[in-house]
Amino acid sequence: MLTTEEIRSALVPLHPESLAVEDISGNCGTSFRIEISSKDFVGARLIERQRMVHKALGDMMEEIHALELKCSLPTAGN
């Protein structure tokens, strides 16, 4: 069972300017909603951004059954 803190820690290498991680599996640790904003996504298409998140999660992906991702660039002023 994964925790939101484990997910957050795994995504630190992406230098998120904002990051929200929510367990949407009823605290079973198998389904998550992630909203991440990072300058590391500059120049990357949406699918590439999602792949960057999957790669950062690494072996955790084997334990995740459902993942909702919103990967965006920081807004002006952040």
C-alpha cells in the first residue's frame, strides 16, 4: 500500500512548483489523483509530461491500479 507522502517524495526530482496528491481509492493506496506543475515540463507535450511522472514513480507504478494526472506548466507569477 502506497501513501500520498511516498508519491510526493518520488516526484521531488521533477522540481514541482505546485503538487497535490490525493488517494482516491478510499485509503487503499492503489488509486491516486496527482496535479503537478513544473518548469521541467517546458517544451514537453502532454504525453511526455505524463511519462516523466511515470518514470519518477518508478517501481511504485506496479502498485498503482489507477492514476489521474494533470501535468501543467507554472502560471505567470509563480
